[in-house]
Amino acid sequence: MTPLTESGARSHVSGVCFKIGPPRLVGVEVEWFVHDDRCPSRPVRPELLHAALESLPLGGPDGTSLPSGSRLTLEPGGQVELSSPPATGLLACVEDTRRDLTALRAAFAAQGLRLTGTGTDPLARPRRMVLDHPRYLAMERFFDSAGPWGRIMMTGTASVQVCLDAGDADGPHAMEHRWRLAHLLGPVLVAAFANSPVLDGRPTGHRSTRQAVWSRMDPTRTLAPEPDHGDPREAWAQYVLDARVLCVRRPEGLPWTAPAGLTFRDWIRGAGERPPTLDDLDYHRTTLFPPVRPRGHLELRMIDAQPGDGWVVVAALVTALLDDPVAADAALAALERLDPFDRPEGAGGPRPPRSEVWR
């Protein structure tokens, strides 16, 4: 097996994380807390949760998804996430997602369960991990070393994520412009759709407690890449290599706990228990959670979960601001003067750290 090198890793990440082409496809990922409809503060019994999941009308194009092709994921704290298939345009995305959400809500309602759309779980109820996959056990241990924030994130937060094409090589939909605009819009979207003022039954003093939680976690995987790289592909490749390794996959029965402080760059340079592979690099990318994550397309991850069909407003606004050239230009013009990284050193004080921009 050919050893993985830093240059090979950068080239691979740059190639697979940014697919060049005109904006065309739209997707959403919507997360929900599951509450007992009669007594919301009571923990949901696992048998009810599994009964609801097993009653879903799976089929779709590949026989394992919901009728319109959405996939369902159970999150570590029992949240459910509906990931729509990529659709050609916003309207098709909304229609597909609504159809599958209707099936999801009906299956859960039949078990006396309801789906709650908020950025943090507002109810004072026991919080526990419902999944024991080695990935989540390693994640729990990794985050527990730095306080309660990781456990709160895993079991007590939910979001709406909007997925759009990365963009063209140049022109009005140039990838570099869309990458920059998505990051500039991020704090505005956090504020506009803040929907998590309560955690565990108590006001926190934040409009978006979810964002406050994420800002206190491992900055090598939750903050935006450094803005000094002009090419998004290079910025992201460096970010991936500099992020700490969260877990190392091992044979069944062995824990996936990663050595403390190990970055993927360190691993390539020989610091790990074995040389990393390309599969390790691809898996490592799935453990990174910045506000905008490139996965061939751009995944905007910073927005609190919304009640009811509020996710439609989120998807419509984000799609319009990034895919319509006139709206994109107007948004960029309004946001540029707020960009703390766009001013030279010494103009209005030093540039703030990324953690302050996203706090």
C-alpha cells in the first residue's frame, strides 16, 4: 500500500470536497427532538422510538429511504435527522422534503411521540446517549476531556442545514465568491434564526444557545478555516490536516479512542499507531463540523432547528442569497463592511480570532 503523504492528502481533499459546476441542486437536513406527546419531560421509551422507526414506509429509489428519497438518521441523543435527496431547485426540494416529513410525523404520532424543532432541547429531562457505536463512544470521550459542551452538543442540540452546489470555476457563481459569502452570511443566519434560548428548562441568556455550545468546543473542528488562504480548496485542505483526530477505526471489540492531541498531519508524519490510509482521511473529514463544510457541495451548518415548517424559510433565504446573482451581490455588498478579516491590520484594531467572530 502506497503511504499517504501530506501533498497527496491535500490533493485528495481539494478534489473531492469541491465539485465545480453551475449551481443547480438544493438539499436540506432537518433535525428534530423526539418528545413524549403526553408527558414531554419524560424520557422517550426506546421501544416507542424503535417502533416508530420500524413503521416508516421505507422504499424510495433504493428501497432504504422514505418515499421521496430522504434518509433518516438517529442521532446520539435520540434526535432524528431527515436528509433530503439533492433536488433540482428549491421548489422540488421543498416538495420532496415535505412529503417525507409528513410520513415521519405520522409514524411518530402513532406512537404518541412528537417532533420538536428547536436548536437546543428546552425540556429538563434526563439526557443520555442512545447509541453505543464506537464512533460515538470515542466522540464522547474526546469531548468530555474539555468540559460538558461536547456531550450537550451530541445529545441536546439540533439544526437545519442547507446544501448547495459549490459553484463554477469563475464568473458570477465562482466557487471562491460563494465560499466567502456563505461564511459572511453565517453569523447573520445564526442571529436571524436563533431558536434556542432555553436548555434543560432554564433560560441561558443566549438567543442561540446552540451556537454558544458549538463555540466552546474543539476549535480545530468547529470553527471556520483561517481566512488568509485565497483558494477555498487549499484553506480546507490545511484545515483537515490540522484538525485533531477524533477517533481511529479499529477491529470489532476494540475502542476507537484517538491519541490525545494527535492531528491528522501528525498522523501522516508517523505519530500514530499505524500509517493512515485514504479511507482514514475520508472518515476524518466526517468528524469535522465547521459552520460551512464542503462535501463536494457546500453544507451550511450554523442554523438552529426551526418549529413546524420553518425550515422552508431557511432554505428559501439561503438559496436565494447564494444562487441568485443579484441577491448575492447585494448581500456581499452589505456584508463586506462587517467582515473583520477584510480590514488591514491596524485599521480599527487587530483582527479578532475566529472564535470571537462565531461566538
